[in-house]
Amino acid sequence: MNNQLVSEEEYAYITTAISGLKTVTNNPVADDIYEKITAISRKSNTGMILDFSALREGDDKLLLMLQSAVKNKQVIRFTYTNNGGETREHCVEPIAVIYKWYAWYMLEYNTSKQDYRTYKLVRMEKVFITEDRFSREHKSAQDILNDRDHSYHRKNVSTKVRMRCRDNAIHRIKEYLNGQLIEAFEDGTVIMEIHIVENEQWWIGVVLSQGKEVEVIEPEHIKERIINSAKDILFLYENYDIEMS
């Protein structure tokens, strides 16, 4: 890297970014790059530390395995359990490992569906790299994601939800669900708005964990979903008390 093309401040940001990458994976390549960059750059400070160690999910070997398959353009095979609890075997062409929506995903080309899909890493089991090579050349991962995002926006897959929040839950809804303040009332409660993907489950857990501090107002079918989830939990513990008595 030409020192004349990169300023001291730019070197500092490169070093900070690579240092953050090192906290995600034990990939020795990241360690080597960090050592080379720090060897040729002056000591400088961005005033920023990136610690992504919380992004690690399970075995680091899986991340390295998937990255190797992407680099060598090799087909992978694995079993996958979806949101509905269905487990199936998949054979796909891996494009990139992605951290998005608070979890690690694998962007892949499904040859049987002839479509690009994302699979959550924590739901992937019995993963192994085959000897088969890619059936076609693929666009860059970023271009594929951009195409998918545009398609999602056209399909309007996200659902707008409005809820009344009491003081203790306001900051948690803002932090965990990216809630936006719509209206505030004199009693200290507020109306907040969030956008959810309905077939995901984690947002339900966040809402239920707030107890009586959060009340879903609309849409009606989301309100009913929360009510039914709360009833299921109550039924479970009521039966537990009966069985234990």
C-alpha cells in the first residue's frame, strides 16, 4: 500500500476496522493483515474501538468453513430447520456470510429453486463441503442483496405496528426494535411505531418480555397474535401448577 495514497487518519480507520474483524473470527488472515498494516502505519487514534465478539455464534469453524467454500466456489450440503420446525436437507452454492438483523446468515444460490436465499447459521447442521463446483457465475453479494432489498420493498414484506409504551419500556423498544416515537401523552405513556417481519419470532419475545409496560394497538392481527402467545404461556404454567399439586 502506497503511503502517499493513504493518510495517517485513514490508516487509523483501516486499523480500527481490521481490529474489529479480529474480534469476530479466529481467521489468521485477519491477524496477518492487522500486523502488516500496523507495521507500516504510524500510531494514531480514531477515538473508536470496535468489539464485535458478541457476534460470534457457536463454533468459529463453521464461519471459516463457509468462507472457504465461498472462496473456492464449492457447493455445500446441510440440514436446516425453518421457523415452522421443519427440517430438510439443502444443497446450495454459498455466496457470502452476512451479519444482518442481529444474526449471522449465509447468502446462497439454491439450485433446485433457482433463486437466492438466506439461511440462518444457528439453524444449519451437518454442514460439509462437497467436491461439486458452482453451476454458474454469480453477481457480487452486495448486488444480489440490493436486488433482494428492492424486491422486498416492492412486496412490502414488513408490517407497521403501533404500540402504547409506559416509561420503563420506551427506551427498550427503541433500542431492541428500533421504535420511533409518534406521540407523547401527559400521563407519561407514548405511542411508538416499529416495523417487523411477521414470520420472524424474536420481536414477539421482546414485546412479551415488557409485560404490562407495552400494549400493541394495531394492526389487529398482530394484537391477536400477542394475546394468543400470552395465553399459551399462561396455559402452560397453569397446567404445571395442576400437575405439581
